Amino acid sequence: MLDLDSTDCQTCGACCSFSSEWPRFSTESDADLDRIPPTLVAVTLNAMRCEGDRCAALTGVVGTATACSIYAVRPEVCRTCLPGDEDCRMARRAFGLAA
């Protein structure tokens, strides 16, 4: 089980992998959205493209080592999920990574 006090996002990745409904665009400007590679945007243009429940921008193995391939230009929903917050804990529980 991951220790929320000592584990950073790069050893988790659960928030990027637990729901295809999660990476929705909400407050991004058109200029911000234009910085995201088109191959990583859903056909509906309102979210990140997912492979199953996993964001297509996520690399690595959930719970072991992960990274966001577009970290610098990631959507607002990704920026607001912080290590240890309720969304983080919910995603980690979905993977059995936290109680």
C-alpha cells in the first residue's frame, strides 16, 4: 500500500487511470487546448483520449513508476488533483493502493 505522506505522483498514476470520465476539459482556454497534441485529445474534443480508463498521456505502470507525457500542458483537472486530496485517495483506493 502506498504511503500518502511519502509517495509522489510519479510512483502512483492512479488518478490518470481510474476513469475515462476524469480527464475532462473545463476551464482551459482555446490556446491552452491547442498546446495538447491532437492525438491525445478525444474525438469529442472535450477531454483527453483514454485507452479504457487510462489517459493516453500517461506512461509507465500504475503503482510502480508513471509520468505524464504532456505534464507542462496538462488540463486543469489534472492540475487540481493533488497528492493526498480526496480525488487522489479515491483513485488510489480504486487500484488498492490506499486504504
